[in-house]
Amino acid sequence: MSDNTKSSDDPESDKRSMREFRHDLLSLLNQILGYSELLEEEAGDLDQQSLVEDIQRIQKIGRSMDRLISDRLVAAFTSSST
């Protein structure tokens, strides 16, 4: 196995890795959501209601992903630390 796929025997290292992974995922997702908010505002200013609705769907899915990432990683971390 490569070093990237091996499970660590150090619980503190596992915790740190899990926090970093969660942070990286949520940072990227927040960038997508932030950009979609800018696009939504632009589309609204241009009276593009169908585009606004599509962007709002993207935002809804992004927020769902945010909750899923947070919930699943917490659950995975909790089960791996026992």
C-alpha cells in the first residue's frame, strides 16, 4: 500500500487528517457557493429568472453537500476513534 492510503496507528494524526480533509472539502464547496451567489445576483440584475432558478438549485445541492460532508465525516471520525 502507498503511504497515502495506509491507515495511521496514531489517533492524533488521524484526527488531524480528518479535520484537514473536512476543511479542504468545505473550503472548495464554499467557494462554489460564493461564486454561485455572485452569479445569482448578476442573473437577477439581467432579469434572467430561469437562470436564477437554476443557480438556486445548485446552491440548494451545495448546502446539502455541506451538511452531508459535515455529518458523514463526524460519523466516520467517531466510529474510527472508538
